[in-house]
Amino acid sequence: MALPKLGNLAPAFTLHNQDDVKVSLKDFKGKKNVVVYFYPKASTPGCTVQACGIRDSEKELAALDTVVLGISPDPVKRLQNFIVKQSLNFDLLSDEGHAIADKYGAWGPKKFMGREYDGILRSSFIVGKDGKLKYIMDKVKTKTHHDDVMAWIKGNL
């Protein structure tokens, strides 16, 4: 799947969050920068490290007029459990049919322990207040994701 083009409007979406409330990318246009990050599965080790880094950076991200939306193919109930268990302070969105992941080029072939399958390609997209795609991180390190995102935003937005 091809990645969306930098400088274009970010692909639109409306998905249900952990509280089963609809969240749309357009809700933030003109108000906030948005980090849209795709992760494979709630409550797994790498995804937990990544989410907790974002949780712990919430004040710094807010100071940069930035909100974070995590997207996975998990059902809403699993997202709610992840939020509660890790005391997460940002929205997680359910993309069970991976339609939004497809739009962002975040769904594709993966290999794990010699097995090949299609799944979420861990990646992040930074959307400016104007709704345009500003940056794509296609090589995300779970331990430093929050720092990498903040460094890019500080230097470029």
C-alpha cells in the first residue's frame, strides 16, 4: 500500500475511541497538530512501551498544541482495557477492518518468526493544524517514539 503524499490533506477518518465515541480527524483542523500513530495490538510489550511514552509526554505535547491518536485493529473493548490498565491519557481508535490503516499505507506484509502475514506496519503521521500531512515516520522505535515525535514538531511546526 502506498503512503499518502506529504503536503496533501491527511486522509480523513472517523473511528470509535475506547469509550465508543466517534472521533474524526477533522475535529482538530484549525486547532491542534495531530500525531496519528498505528500500532499492531493493545497490551503487547512494544505497544505498551510506546503508549506509556506518549502518556508520560502529554504535558509537553499539549504545550506544542499537539494531540495523539493511536489506531489499531483492536475492538473498542480491548482499547478500553488498555487505557485503564496503563492509565493512558489520549484516545485510542478502533480500525477493526483496517480501512484507515490502508488509506495511510500502514497495513501490509510482515514477517515474524519466519511467518508471513498482513498486519499493521508500525508508523506515525504528523498532521498540521491546517489538516495537511507534514511528516511520516515509517521506522518507529517504540522506546523513543514520543521523543522523536516531539523533536520533529519542535523543529518543524
